[in-house]
Amino acid sequence: MLAEIITIGDEILIGQIVDTNSAWIGQQMNAIGFKVHQITSVSDNREHILAALKEASCRVQVVLITGGLGPTKDDITKKTICDYFNVGLRFDEQAYKDVAHLFKIRGREVTHINRLQAEVPENCSTLYNKAGTAPGMWFDEGGVVYVSMPGVPHEMKYLMEMEVLPRLKAKFESPFILHKTLLTQGIGESFLSEMIADFEDALPANFKLAYLPAAGSVRLRLTASGNRNEVTETMNRLVAELSVLVSEYLYGFDDDTIEEVAGRLLKAKKLTLGTAESCTGGFLSHLLTRIPGSSEYYMGSTVTYSNESKTALLDVPADLVRKFGAVSEEVVKAMAEGAKLKFNSDCALATSGIAGPGGGTPEKPVGTVWIGISTPAGTWAKKVLLGDNRLITIEVASMTALNMLRKELLEMR
Amino acid sequence: MLAEIITIGDEILIGQIVDTNSAWIGQQMNAIGFKVHQITSVSDNREHILAALKEASCRVQVVLITGGLGPTKDDITKKTICDYFNVGLRFDEQAYKDVAHLFKIRGREVTHINRLQAEVPENCSTLYNKAGTAPGMWFDEGGVVYVSMPGVPHEMKYLMEMEVLPRLKAKFESPFILHKTLLTQGIGESFLSEMIADFEDALPANFKLAYLPAAGSVRLRLTASGNRNEVTETMNRLVAELSVLVSEYLYGFDDDTIEEVAGRLLKAKKLTLGTAESCTGGFLSHLLTRIPGSSEYYMGSTVTYSNESKTALLDVPADLVRKFGAVSEEVVKAMAEGAKLKFNSDCALATSGIAGPGGGTPEKPVGTVWIGISTPAGTWAKKVLLGDNRLITIEVASMTALNMLRKELLEMR
């Protein structure tokens, strides 16, 4: 079963807003067995909207339309839909009561243009909107369901959850679709694909594998449809197989983040963490602290950009920095041990590298990062080469450090 | 002149990622005089991609395609484009050299499938990609320009900025369009619009004002088209007027960031900065250190999540924390002064607040943040209330701190 999302609004096309509605709708539709076949964003223009509706109706069984239902002149979706179906408007008493109620609790009088919002096309079933002033509309014409909703995210979500998804589930017998995503860190897309080539070739016909790369990680997404029990069983077997194949790099599943996974392990093992950052400049700490409740296991960080501050804040011996340089195994280990002491934590991570664009040498080119880790089991460090994009070096170094911690924690008894 | 964006990838349709590329491309195309007529997201499916290309070529003069250029089997854009134009592939030596170089600086061998990435359709002009392994492709066929780019945002942006936008500007005679953006911090969209209502009403007919809100800032974008000299002259006058009206909140123009503006001021005044973060958790430090060359004026940070670490690392008296609480004027001032001493810097910023979701009280609700500043001129602090979204509180508190520093530096002789 196929659906298409049509988003209406100039603000999307000129890039004034990022369309987050479509991704959310895509997830919801997928979960009830629909495949979103296409997302089409068009301007607030009558002909353009009419053309998009017509084309979509030839491709899919369900057309979900958002946007253009506001009370102002530039919002023309409702009028255009009337033209599309060649129908007039009717006044919907219940929709008007909803609008009047909303104005009352905000202490305001209903204006004329808001009264007009209670008018809906004659052939629609009204989707009452308790979250805003524009009702949604459900049409079932020529074997295609069309739904028109406001573009304001929380109003659209209200209508989808309360009205649209239940109606779609009732109307369509949905096939079963299952997704499972494996999250890897520390290996590129091409190496990963070589590593699992045999697995990929042997996938059942109803299973599909996608590689989704992002800075510092590659997600592997398995998708299947078919009989619920059969698909679920095969998926579990395949996920287990694939997990073994990529175990060295696997840090989690689906919506996990590496900082959450590491955080959960720290919490489970009742261990605390401190960090000492040079080249990552606070980003490692930001990843850890953006998780609510991280103060339970995360003690803090020092960002020591200057050599002097490494000595002043972390007691890294000045001799060590002079002898080996700030970007070295010796110094990053001393930073990790210093952080452990200063924050009185069980574990510590430390980073020191050349994020660039300046500061590289033939021996230590831009992108060279040393990452140190100290746990009750000992202290060690490793070097990674991350290329010449400053921001990516910062992000990948931070994720690499968290993954070192995750692995180390898993190995601890 | 019309353009269409086609984004290819199942991950967009199932909602696994939010398409941020299209909004960015929309902004860039707008700036050089193109109107994005439609954004179409399609799956990694040959027939679907072919249909989308054909339909787009009937609607617009420029088709910008992103996604599906990875080295793995699910990426079929390049092959499909060959079919669309009915051409074969050729091996591009320079593209291969780029790939080999990228692997070399990461200390790895080029794999067979990455070698294949250097193959491009016979009829394309290769857009060399220094930011990744997939080259971009430029086609000029049947009066329509088609551009294929990777979907990874930083690679797409690199190719757009270095290759696509310059080529489009050279090829198409664009009407003169001028944009100027004023960046404000510390005032909401609706207050701003009341403040400048008269200015907005009096704008010449060929000038348009857009409000672009983001976490912690509102951008005001003036856009005009027409005769170059006339538009430029009027724009300069209007920007000067508007700058005076919003001067209290204005921190920069166009692509400035508040951390760059503050950094430039520090450099110009030969002053150094240290920071002490609690609720911002390293994000303030990350903003400062993501600027290349920031080590010239930025000394470092302490992220002190626990009360003990505030004392251990910044010498904040334990009594002070006990008496006033960690989120207080007294403590945040002591943190700023502690950071100044520890980092031996001229200035310091400090943050302490309740980012949430837990930890709020009736007197100090979630979103309460104290920000302290210490300069050669003295130490003071202010309180802001930033609401109940943890990430937004972290971002806005960091920007507010940088804006306090910027204003303070401007007032110093």
C-alpha cells in the first residue's frame, strides 16, 4: 500500500523552514504498513497544487496533504481542493464550536476570518482539531483517500494520531513491515560492505539492506515485509547473524546514540566518568551532557586548549608536553589520568589532536588525534587519522572516544 | 528561472532522517535568483527515479539531485542516470586521484568498490569532490541542467559552493538580487516585529522582509531585486536604519556567528577568554573551539557538573554553594572569577542552570540559568528563563553568554 505526502508552502521551497513533518509522517505510516512512495513539496499556487494532487492520485492509494490551511490570504489549500473535486463549501457547526472554544480559553473574540475556518468542502468528512483553529479533512474519492491537515507540527500530529491513523488502519488491510537498524562506529561504508558481502548476497528476497552513513558512524538498516511471524523470526535470526559479523564495530540498535549506550553501561556498572578534552573542545562533553540525567554518572570535563592549562588543571607534567608534544600518547594518557584524579571519577577519556586547518606537520598531519582512556583496569591510548575537516574531526574523535569507553566497559567484570 | 530538487533515498521516505539538504539548497538557489519550484523525494528505485527526472525536466531548467551515490549496492543513482541519458560509464582519472588521496590521509588502502566511485557517466562534466569519495556530476542535455550530488550534507554543500553555484551563475543570466541579513539575539520574533512595524510598512515595493527564527536568535532578511546600483544604494540605507532600530539585539550580519564575532573582538583587543560551564555542559566551549584559530584567544573550559568539582577545579567556596545553591548569582560569579584565575585569562564566562527535565523547583523552575561574566572591568551576572527543552536551553544559554561578552567587549576602551 502506497502513500504520498504533499507539503504545501513557499516557506519550505525557499528554505525558510526545514520540513520535519514528512519524516514524522513517514515513520507513522511505515509503522502501520504503508510505504511512503514520494514526498512532494509545492508552492502556495493553485495550478501547482492541482497538478500535484492529480499526479499523486495516479501513483498511490493515500495522499496526505499538509499546509496552507491558515486564515490568511496566502493559504489557498481548502479553496483549491474544492476546485479539484468540483464542490462547494459547507459550514461545519462542530468545527465552529472547536474554534470558538479555543478562542474563549485564550480570552479572545472569534474573528470573521477564523469563523471562515469552520467552512469545509461539501464532500469531506471533517477531522476535528482540538489543537488549533483549522479542521482537517478526509476525502474518499475515486478509490483514493485524500487527507488535508494543517502544517503546524503539533496540530498535524494531533490529527494524525487521533483521526487519520485509526481511520487508515480501519479502512486498509495492512501488510506487515519490519525495520531493524544496526549502528556501527569506526569503520567506513565500503569496508563494511566488503565485510558483509556474503551475508548481503544471501539475504531472502523480501529483505533489503541499506547503508546509512553519517559523520563517524554507519547505520545498517534491514527492512522486510510479509507474514508477521515469519518475517519477525527471520529478522531476529538475520540481526543476530549480522551483529556477530560486525560485532567489533556495533554499538547499538535503532534510535540508540553512542553517548546513551555508554551512559547506560556506566550507570549499570555504577561507575563515573570525567573527561579531558583538547581538540574536541567541549563537544565530547556536550554529547554526554545533552542526555537528561547524565549528571548521575558524568562528573565533568576540562577543555585545555593551551599547554599551560594541561599542567595547571590536570597536573600533566610540563616536561612530558615538552618532550613528546601535546598531541602524543604520553600526554593524552597523562590527561586521562589527571581527569580521573581531578573529577574523582572511576573512568576518564582524553583527546588531543590537530583539528586543523593549521598546526599540521609531516609527522603529525592535520586530523591526527590521540585518544586516551583510563579505567580501574588501566590506562591506554590510540591514534586515529580523521582527515582535514575540522568539524568532522571533532565529531568523529568524540564518537571514537565514547566507543572506546563502551568496549572497555563491556569487557570489565 | 525555476529549479527542482530531487532527493533520492528510502531513509527519507521512511522518516529515518529529516531532509535538511533541501532547505539549505533552497536558500542558496534563492540567493542567486532561482526559484525552487518543487522538492521531490523518491525511493532508491530505478523506475521511480527515471519518472521523477522526466517529470522535473518538463517543469524546470535546473534539476538538482542528491543521494544514492554511495559505493554500496543500494545506491543506484549513477547507473539510473546513465539509463536516463542512454550512455555508459567512463573512468575519471582525477576523481580516482581524489579518492586515493582521501584514503591516504586516513591511512587506508583504496578498495575495489571505492575505485568504482571514480566512474562517471560519459556525458557528464565531473564535479570533483574534495570532501568525500563520490564525485558530483553536471549534465547539460536538451536545454536542462541536471546536477547529481552525494546526499551527505557536508559533501553536498562542498560541491554546491565550489562547483554548482558558480557554474549556475556563469550559465544563467540572473536578475540582480540582493540579500542582507541582520542577526539578532535576545528578543523574540513577535516583539521584534512590533518594534520594527513602521519600518516594515514603509519598505519600498521591491524590498521584502523575512523573519527567520532559530534557537536563541532571529535573523531579519531583506531581499530586493531590480537595478543594481539603485537596489544596492537603497539596501545600504535600509540596513543602516534597521541596524539602529534593533541595535540592542544586533550581533552581526549574514553568515556571522556570535562566537566568531566575539572571537574577532577578543583578538582585536588582544584579550583571552576562559569559560566555566555547568548547565551548558561543554556546548559553549564547542561553539568557541569550532572556529579555526580560536586557540589564539580561547584558553579552555571546565565543565563542572558536580558541586565538588566546582570547588576542586575552580576554587568556588563550598560554603557559597551550600548557602546560595549551585544555580545562583553568587556561585556563577565565583565560577567566572575562578575560571579567569585557572586559565590565566583576561575574561571569563560561566553558566549554571537547570537544563531539565528534572531538578526544577517553584523558585528555580526548569530553564532557569545564571550567566556570569568577568572582565578586567569587573564581574557580574544575569538570570535568564529559557523554558523546558533541554537542548534549546543549552544552546540559548551559550549564545546569551557569548552575546554578553560581545557587548562587554564593545564597551571596553
